[in-house]
Amino acid sequence: MPSSAGPSIDTITEGGRVTQVGEGQDADETTPPVMTFGAPTAGEILAERYELVEHINNDSAGRLVWRGVDVVLRRPVAVVMRYPGGDSATEMLQAAVAASRVVHPNLVGVYDAIDEAERAYVVREWVDGQSLRDLVSGGPLDAARATAVGNSVASALAAVHATGMVHGNVHPGTVMISDDGRVVLADARTDGDDSQESDVRAVGGILYFAMTGYWPHAEVPLRGATAGHGRAAIPDAVRDANGAVAAPRQVRAGVPAYLDDLTMDLLDAEIAPPPSDVLTAELARLDVPDDDYLDNSGPLRFTGETGEEPSPLAVAGGRKVALGIAGLLAVALIGLLIGISTLGDDNEDPQTSPVAAPTSSAPVSEEPAAPAVRNLKISNARIIDPDSRNRSEVRDAEKVFDGDQDNGWSTETYPSSNFGNFKRGMGVWIDLGAERTVKSVQVSLSDRGASAELLTGTIDAPSSTSGDEQVLTAYLKNKIGQPFETHDGTTMTFNGFDADQKYRYLLFWITELPPNNNGFKVGVQEITVQGS
């Protein structure tokens, strides 16, 4: 039964109504719900726990967003409802269950997911604030604030990706800014149409939108967004005659070159994006309160570099911080030494004192800047096929690191996923040219459903059946991270590297093939190695 008096909850209003977005795209207030049977009413208590206080809006998928309260814990909640429930609400509920497993300060907390057949609803954290879309409607953000937002979103994605999941719905309507400045990501999807790579590229879109007010991914429509649905529509980016997106600096003055470069690198389909945890670390270096640091930290690029020098960002930004700390330490040391001298024997001649204060405040030492994480150059690759006698599939290994996602190496077609019981597997062996510190390896595949693992070793045997057997036998003893079993995406990211160990040779070993037309096969389109 409805309660007689609902609790008082502080809310934020906009134009006379409360704003609370993040579960899909909110649409015109006149958007009708899916159907009227089972419609909720104010004061109703769901599952004997969640009281509905006020209908906030409908998203353009027909779901209702309500402000409510958990009458047990006495905390405000948002209730996202769809009716009917059942099969029509499966995706929404599955996404909520998956999201509830990841707890992170930059992710909206999911508390409950309930299907009552005639209607289904998700109960999640209530955020007093507004979406990034609404915030930027008042004007683009400056570089420092845009960087902070991008860093928070990347951090949330890193937490999601660490579990093997994909968010799949990163856009200005699902990035929420609370009144206390907290940035949270909401409304994950589980329909399997996205990848961790597309999540990372969406961070580039968030940075672009925050700095310009335009969305660069118009060729991939926002989920549930319909042109003309009021605030659901977001202006497309400025484009040239060929459809290429104009850089943020071409749209708005004052965008730092390094942030412009980073954003365009993330949006460039020809440049492999870094894993989300690597992107988070890079953005964290930029997310500092002193604007002077931001203006002078230099460019940040994720493109592969052939030299061994750390990125200009690490040199400029890291060195400036190191110099500042070293300077403070030097001043403290001078003060300490002078104090010791002063407190010594009053009769002692200060000119002959064994402790003399330095005459310069220059730093006494400088810590070297940490090497930047970047794409490492692959110097060589070959196919490892120890169970074959005709060696027909060992060609074209160089295509896995040519920078072309559409041009890779592929197995032949087999009658079953286990290579027709003829082979233990096949793999791509890569040589980094020298021992390196490796952060992650990302492998782009042609199809979903493959099983594979990443191995490492120290031998480089000849390219032959016996040589391949030597490599496989030695490398199977050294696995990197967890294997992927019938992976539901086309990108595999391996992060289980030892930070104190150097690596030169790696082996991407395929153990099970996905279905493809009339048989089973897979292509390795591109392998990207991140490290220093």
C-alpha cells in the first residue's frame, strides 16, 4: 500500500522539473510509455521496499525514470521501469545484473533488478546533478575539466573491462556529473554489439563533446536517440567534404595541442586505441589542478613510435613535478643544516664548522621521469603450426602488425572448432626486437567465439615443424593472464604481465575456432603491444 507520507529528498530542478538521466537517453516529455497496463503511480511501493515519489521522465525506448526511496535503508533511489516485463525487459535486467557486480566510485551503483512479468524495473543510485549533455548545453568545458571527466569515464571503463565485460553505451547522456563534482557512468548494455575497443574510442567522443559541444560519432547513432526528440538529439561534429571530423582546435580556440592530439588519436580508426587502464593512467597524468602544468606538458599520442625516448608528456610533466619536489626537499635540507649549525656550540667559529649551508637552492637531485606507455614496435612475426606437415598456413604473418585492421592472417577452414582433431592449435609468434617492459597485448580477431591464450618464452627456433614444436613446448610453461574461452567479442586484451620482468618473444596461441560459414576458422587482424 502507498505510504501516508513520503520522505523528503533534496532534488535539482531544471525548468520546473527534476533532472535525473543516465538510463538511456531521455526524450520529449510527451514520449508515451510502451503500454498503459501496469503503469506505476506516485506513492506505490514496489517489492515491499521501493516507494515511488515522482515521475521524472521517459527515455526514448519507452522506459520510465522515477525518483523513489528505499523505505528500508531510507535512501533516495532511481527506479527505471519498463512494462511489460518478461522477454521485452531481458536485456535491461541482464545489464543491471552485470553492472551490479562492479563497484567503482565512477559507476552508478545498481541495487536491484526485478521482473514482475507485467512490468520490470531496475533500482539504482540516485545522483543529484545532471548529465554531461545537459552540462555542456551551457557551454563547452575548459581543458582541465574536460580532462577530469574523461579520466573518470576511462577509470570506470577500466573497472568494467577488468571483469571481461563491456559497457557498450558511453555517450554524453550516460555520463553524469553530481552536484559535488563526482563523475559517474550509467546504463551499461549487454546486447553484445560492442567491444572494449569501442568503449575506449567513446572516451575520445566524450573528450570531443566536452570541449566542443558536438558529438563525433554521429555515424553510430546514440542508442534510443531519435532525431527531433528534444534533448535526446546531440549536434553532429563539424565535418569536411569527405565526412572527416574537424579537430577540436579547429572548432574552438584555446584547446591545448596535446589534448587535441589525444582526442583525435582515440577517434582515428587507423590507430589502435590503448586498453582502458592505460588510457586512465595517461589521463591521470593530465588531470592536475594547476592549469600551467596542463599548458606546458606537451603532446600525448598513442601512435606507435620507433624511438626509445619517453613521450614528451612524461618528460615535461613528470620532470616539472620532480623538479618541484626536489626543490622543496633542497630548501628543507638547507633549513635543517642551518638549524643544526646555529644550535651548535656558541663558541665554535662558524667559518670552521664541519657543517656548512649550501649557497645555492638548486635541486640536489632529479628523479628520472617514468617511461611513457606506448605502442611497441613489432620487428617480426611468424605462424606457429607444429602439427601440420604441409606448412600451408604459415604465410602472411606480417599482416598482423601492418596497421591495417582489414588485412590480416587467417587459418584455413576446419570441420570442427578443435581444428578437426588434427591439431592442438595454431598461433602467432611475435618478436619485439629487444627485451621490453610490456603492459598489455591486444589482439583483434575476425569473428567472435574463439578460444586463445597468450604465452611467452625465450627461445627463437627455426620456422619448421620441429622448430614450432620447440617453441610451443617451451612457451606453454609461461602463460600471461587468463585464457579466453569462446570469447564473445572480437578483441582480446591480455594484461597479466609482471612489471619487473622484460619480454621479447610472445605467442598468441589459438585453441578453438569460431564458426564461419560452412566450417570453423578465424583471422588475426592486428596485434598491438603496449609497454615501454
